[in-house]
Amino acid sequence: MTSIPKKEIKKKITIKQKFTISELAGSFGDWGTLIPFVIGYISIVGLNPAGIFICLGLTNIILGIRFNLPLPVQPQKTIGTVALSQNWNQSLVISTGFGTGVIWFLLGISKKLNKIIDKVPIILVRGIQLGLGLILGWEALTLMYDNVILALISLSIIIGLLKYEKIPSSILLVFLGIAIMIFTGELNLDNLSFQLPQISIYVPNLIDLLYGMLFAGIGQLILTLTNVMIATIILARDLFPDRARKLDANTLSFNMGYINLLSPFIGGIPLCHGSGGLAAQYAFGARTGGSMIMEGLIEIVLGVFFSNLLLNIFTAFPISIFGAMLLYTAFLLAKVSFKEFKMKEFILIVIPTALLSFFINLPIGFGIGLLIYIILKVINRRRNEKTTLN
């Protein structure tokens, strides 16, 4: 694992480079944020594991081929948090996901989002990135608290292997978790068998769609605008300044649109892009779309052949290990916010934006941060005008 590069040299990426042990390691990087939501959707909402993983797999493969970047999809966190905390039923979840798909698809084909995003000051994005790092970091600590000793061991493995790129810590941690499950009897290898899934067909319900959009969907749209349309694009261009040029808000909006228009019909969860998923896969070695293709293949195999065992496997997997992975991801994401700004700007804009995002929510943090930015800009302009007159 290496630090975020200052510059990327343009060169052709071969098939061999796409499918390396490092890319495979990176493919597990975003599971720290993915799996807790998946567990909740399976155990609390009652969605079919097969539908969830097949949709995830197909989406990751398609996007990995299309963009050749580690740009994984993640659960829509606002919808997921509300759905799991309020014990939503299956119809509410898939209908709300479908509702967000309609909106993002229409915005994507309208080609209007780029003009909006281009006017957003990058310094505000840095505040959002720091806020996301704090949010993910707190979530990571919560997961790590489940087994502090195992979490510290996992974190030590991650830190200890930072200088050894050919020894992927994420794969070692996944194997560690499986070994613990086998040792404790939580996972019985004798019961592992190939089973074709029983795919459930869902149809979005208009009443559930309106209810879900009112109580979670609208908040999700605002969160997605900041975390995806701004933070993800900026982070992708930071990490891959040459290959991420074709990535823009209209493209990401269109992606999220068709994903959420199609996946709900077979029980796929509401999905979106996110800077956290990108940072996570990069942190653990992903540099190309090969990581997403491999992740997608793993998810499809799990969904097609092991759907009846997924609930037991992921419920039993030590979440403190995922917490350690998520904490390192949070650090990498927050680290980006310290780039290329003066201390005054950082203190007056980045820190308030980040803290408000952490303690309240991302849209509030972004809104207040934007207000501070405008006020400072007006003050500086008037000061310059006075200086010119004098």
C-alpha cells in the first residue's frame, strides 16, 4: 500500500496488471463499509442474499470494465441507516431505492450537474472529505469495540504491512476472520455446498416510494450530491489525474440512475458511488478496474452458489476486523483534506465544515461551509477594493 500520488504518468494498463494479488486485495477494501449494511438488510429487512450479491457483482463488473478505475458501489447510507434503525420492510427499501434511481437517471441525462459541481469550491470538498473521514472513523471505532483485542491485532497487521505491497493485509484479515469462525464453530465447513439461488421478484410500490423518499430519500439525495458528485470526483482526480478525466457528475448520476432502476426488481439494495469506497479499495492496493471485476465475480459466486449460507457467514464474521479496515480507510480519506491549502482557510472553512458534517450531517456541514466561504470571499474583496483605492 502506498500513499496518494502527486502525479500519475499516462501509460497503457495491461490485462496482467489488472488481475494481480494487489488488485484482489483492494477488492476487499470496501467490504468494511459494505458488509455491515448487507448484514442488516438480510437479517432485519429480510431481503434475499442472492439478489443483493448478484446485483452488487454485476454492477461492479460493468463499472470496472467501463471506467477501469476502483470505483465500487456502496449502500446508500442515509436510506440504509433509516431502514435498519426503523425496521423497514422489503417493499419500502426497494421502492425508495427505485425512487432515487428515477431522480438520478433524469439528472444524468439532463447534463445539468456538471455546471453545478464546477462552481463548488474545492476547499469545501476538502471539508466534506475530512468530515467523511471522521464519520467513517467513528463507525470504525464502534465496530472495533466489539472485540478490542482482535481489532488491535488487525490494525497492527495493516500497519505492519504498509511497506510490503506484495503482502496484502486485507486478504490476510479475511482469512483470519474465516479461521476464527471455523475455530469457534461459527462456520462449519461440512455444511458448505453449492446451491442455486431462489431469486425473488419485487415490484416497487408507489405509496412506499413516496413515504421512503420523504423520510430518507431526500436526505440521501443531498448526501449523495456532496459525497458522490463532489468528493468522489475530486478524490478520483487526485488519485488518477489522467484516467479520471472522463469521470464527471453527469456520468456518475447516470450510473446510479440505471443501477437503482434495475436492481430493486430482484431485491438489490439502494446503491451509490462514494469516496469512502474508492478510498478503501485504493488503500488496500486497487489501482485499476480489475479490483472491481474480481470483487464482482466473488459477489456473484457468493450470490449464485452460497446465498443460503451468506447470512450465517457474514453474521458470524468478526466485525472488529472490518472495523480495523474501515479505520485505515477513514485515515486515508481524511488525509486528502490536508492538501494544498493555507492554514487560515483550513481553520476557517475546512474544520467547521468537517465538524458540522460529523456532528450533524453532511448537507448541513456543506451548507454552513459554503456560507462561511462566501462571507470570507466578500470580506477579502472589500479589503482588496479598499487597498486599491488607497
